[in-house]
Amino acid sequence: MVFPLFLNDVAGSEIIVIILVVLIFFGSKSIPGIAKTLGKTMYQIRNATAEVQNEIKKSGVDIKEDLNISNLINSKKEEILAPMDQVYSEIENTIHYSPNTTVSENSSEKEKVEDETKISKTTKKNLKK
């Protein structure tokens, strides 16, 4: 297995040269302090990246709640289905039409049809909005 390393082209002898240079410039007494500072810095960087990731996740959840997509979909679905239901009921009425009705029954059916057309006009206006 090949693991990608930061210094994958550096051989063992080159690492020894780097360690000697660090010892010469910083001295043996200050290297533990430098390592400690480097460790603290890396710890702070990890914490900062974790906080940023958590904030991004929280903002995604907040955006999802703000958009309330499921409610929008349901309301649009109801707006679209209302005229279809009306057409379905009109087709059902046409199929089950009986010509033996009296005049008073015909007038009440006409009123129902007029009411349904008013409803369909209002739903069309609402869909345009």
C-alpha cells in the first residue's frame, strides 16, 4: 500500500539533515517548546474546522426549515388537484345523467353547475397568482 505523505520524496538521510538544521537553528532546549506550540496550533485548527462544519450543518437545517418545502409542495398539489376534482365530478354527473328529471330538479342542478363554474374560475385566478 502506498500512503501519500507530505514528504513522500524525502529519503532517510535527507530527514536526518533536516533534523540537524533544526537543531542548529533552534537548539535542543527550544525544540520541545516549538513542538508544543505546533501541537496547540494544530489542535486549534481542528477545533475551528469542526466549528465551521457544525455551523454549515446547522445553517442547512435552518434553511430547510425556513423554506418548508413539504408544505409548499402540498399546497401547490391541492391547488392543482382542485380543478381536476371538479372536472372529475362533472364527468361523473354527465355519466349518471338521467333525462327523467323534473324542471325543479333541473334548476337545482343548473345552480350546482353555476356554483362549480364559479369555484373553478376562482381556483384559476388563484393559480395565476
